Amino acid sequence: MKTLILSNRVPFPPNSGYPIVVYNTIKGLLKLGVEITLFSINTNKHRVDVDDIYDPVFEQINFHSFDLDTEVNLWGAFFNIFSNESYNVSRFYDDDAAKLLESILHENEFDVIQFEGLFVVPYLEVVKNNSKAKLIYRAHNIVFDVWERLAHSERFTPRRRYLQFLARRLKVYETEQINRFHQIFAISEPDRQSILHFGCETCLDVIPVALDFEKYIIDPAKTSFPTLFHLGAMDWRPNKEGLEWFIDEIWPDIEKLNSELRFYIAGKSMQQHFYDYDSDNLVVEGEVFDAIEFINSKAIMIVPLLSGSGMRVKIIEGMAMKKCVIATTYAAEGLNYENGKDILIADTPDEFYRCILQCITHPNRWREIGENARKTVERDHNLATISQRTLNVYQRLVNG
């Protein structure tokens, strides 16, 4: 089975949600004997020096990348208003990248070509014109839904209207593309329902985030208590807005609960104004070298997202590390959880306060939830099981 995977960023190292999903997809399929070629857009925002990649998974694949500046350009955004294209998506297309992809398709005959997310779909026409492979679109989230929610929460009217404009363009593009593939992979059941709702007529399956649990080794002796933590990239707007809301509206009351309580904030692209919050009880660490070690060292994970869709990989990682996760309904969307058993759901300041108070005053409570959380993700997000399900779909498509 020969498979080409297209990604909108290089998934090495697998240090955040999208790279982890793509990396583990490749890793799991390689173990099942699938021959993998990867074509990645290497953006300025997430630039990776390919010569510095040292990873056993990387050594087993045929890899191609194209360097591309996808940063928002004021003039580009302005002139895009007068076109009929989605500016969010069109920034990822380049004629030279298309030529490189075309040469890869001429030199290889693939059984399956998998598009990892909406931002590589602009290359669909190139693929269709140069390959007879079965085509799969993996929806990492419902992209336009993220932007609609961001627009809804935006208070500054001009910015809100522009976000609404971007969301409308994205919705048109995203819904138009769905039926151009032989197969759709939704990352969660709510996303599958959304895709059906906007007219999907092709094959549609849920293939959730997969984790290799050998990587998630828990050392309770290194976990400090009482500690809260938030881990997420601050260049993703829902993370930024959710954390600001928690710090401004909830943390001042939480801080009074226990003089020894510490709240640690970590993640790449940490903006300067977050460091202004730094105090004895609120510690801003910025980007951490080892996310798993950081998660292991803290007790209670806080995920106060107010928008977004898809599936939060960091929550799944936290659960894999036996953390008690306190999250909004938005944040936990797509997870097969039981509130109060393997996660705590809080959508208001009062609910966050009560959940955190419960965990601090009854330490066995957060430990019990963490134990159950690990069992849940082992059941639903096992790499070997999900990789086999993926391969089964490949074989069904190829064999007709």
C-alpha cells in the first residue's frame, strides 16, 4: 500500500496538536507496512530546518517539503476582499509548490492520497489531474466554525465584521470541497454530524486522535500539589482568549483558596502581556522543552476554551498522564467523557471555582479522576487500534 500524505506544516517534531496527529498517523501506518510519502508546506510561522530532523519515523518515509510564507499580508488581505477566494486558504497555495507536487505524482503511483486538513485542499486539482489514487480528506476540525465562534465573541465591531466575512468565505469553500473526495475522516462524532449537516454524500468515518501510550510515562513522585497548569500555543486565538478570560475572571478568587497554590502557564508564542501577570502564585514559563515532563510535574489541568472545534490533543495528552482535567464544554468537545468521572466540566467562573476547590480540598478526588482519564483515552485513542481501522478503510477503497 503506497500512500501520499499532504500536510500544511512539517510534523517534526510532534510538539503540538496538528503535528502530533499527522506524526502518529504516519507512525502507526508504517508499523502496518504502509509505504509513506509526505509532502509538507514548510511555513514561516512553523519553519522547521529539515536538515536538523533526527527521528526514526522520519528516516522511514519519503519526504518532500516546500518553504512558503503564509503570513497575513495587509495588501493581500485587502485585495482578497474583491475576489471570491478564502484568504485563510489561498495563502497556502503556491504555483511552485504545485509543480513540485506534480513531479512527485509523475514519479510515483499511489494507492491513497490523504489531505491533512483544509489548508492543503487547494492542491486537490493538481492531484486529480495527475493521479488515479483514492482521495481522503481528514477534517482536523470544522474550520469555518472556529472563525464563526471567534467572530461571535469579538467585541470590536470592525474586527467582528471582518471575522464574519472570513468565516462566510471559509464556509463556502469548506462545504464545496467535501464531496470531491472518495472518503472523509472526521476527528470526532460532533464533527461527523456537522459534516453530514452541510451535505456530505461521500463515505464518512470517525478517525480520532491516536496516541502511542509508551511515550506517556507517569512518575507520581515528580508531581507537585497543589498546582494548576495550562499548556497551549498562544498563537492560536481560542487559547489566548480562553486563558485571558480565566486569569481575569476566575484566577483572582482561586488564588485566595490556598497560599501554596500555584498556577503555571506554558506554551509557545507566549505574548508579552501574559508575563505581566507573573507573580508568586502565577508562574508564566513560556515554551517548555519537554511538554510531557511539564504535564507530569503538575496536578490539575485547566482548559478554559470559549471557542474552537475538532479535538483538543493536549487534553488527551493530559488524560494520558493521569491528570484531572477541568475544561469547558467547548474544550472537551469530541471526547467520549463522563463528567465527574474522567473529567470535570466547567463553563462559568463559579463552576471553575467549585471544581478547583473540590480538587484542592480532596486530593484523592483529582487522583481518582486522573486514573479514570487514563483508562478512557487508552480505550478510545490507542494508536495500534486506530491505525488498523485507518488501514482497513484504505484497503476497502483500493479494493473497491
